[in-house]
Amino acid sequence: MDVSENFINRVHPNQSATVRLNAYPDWGIPASVIAIVPTADRAKATVMARVGFKVKDPRILPEIGARVSFLND
């Protein structure tokens, strides 16, 4: 997922997160940050973070829209 350059300093590997799929907005899926990709997208002013789900479910599909909330430790 893309994280704004303004907020990337608040995101770190192994940080807990919650993912909400656009198709299921009331379902908060537990997740965590796998890694921060050390490259920025200058055009979008973002840095990519890899986020992994802690649970598997058949409703989670590739390329489905989602929002991620990063949780404080």
C-alpha cells in the first residue's frame, strides 16, 4: 500500500494494523507491516509499505480496494 511521505516516519516493520476492504467496510481485519520498501514515488509523494493479513479468508481477493489503519504500539 502507498503511505504519504508525510507519515512514513510513523510506520515501521512488525507494527500492528487494521485493514478494511472497500467491499466489507465494517469488517476490520487484523494485519501487520511486513516491510517498508526503500523507494519513494516522487509523482505521488508516497512510499510503499507491505502489509500482511494475520487471518486468511476467501473474501480477501487480489487487487481489491482497501484502507489500512496503522496502530500505535
